[in-house]
Amino acid sequence: TDVTDAFKAARRDLARYPSEQAMVDLIGRSGATPPAGLLTNPLEKFALSTATIAGAVLGNPRLAACTQMLLANKSYP
């Protein structure tokens, strides 16, 4: 399909490091992550807020993005 081909191309052409290839794979398996506004659990909001602040301070926006992906793929009750 077009989407599968797009993820293959992104993994091949855009990802520079194995960690970025793994992120493309994770996004491809999980589908789109929900916007932060859809989080309803206060602990999830706190985790995402903390990661966003840490990412801004450390100059690493991936902290918030990875946290959001983990929250979207949660398997706890």
C-alpha cells in the first residue's frame, strides 16, 4: 500500500541512525499518536509535560515525542 511504501522510504531515506529507524518502525506499527489534548489521565499529562520541559531544557524534542508515543501504546489498565 501507499502508507507501507511511505514508511519504508522514510526508514531508508530519512532515518540517519538505528534509533531513528526504530522510531519509524514504532510509528508504523502503532499508527498515528493522539494529540496531547486527548490525554485524560492526570499522570499521563504530568509525564508528557515533564518530558516536554526536559526536552526544551536539554534541546531534545524527541523526549516529548517518545513519551507521547509510549502513552499512546500503553498496555496498563
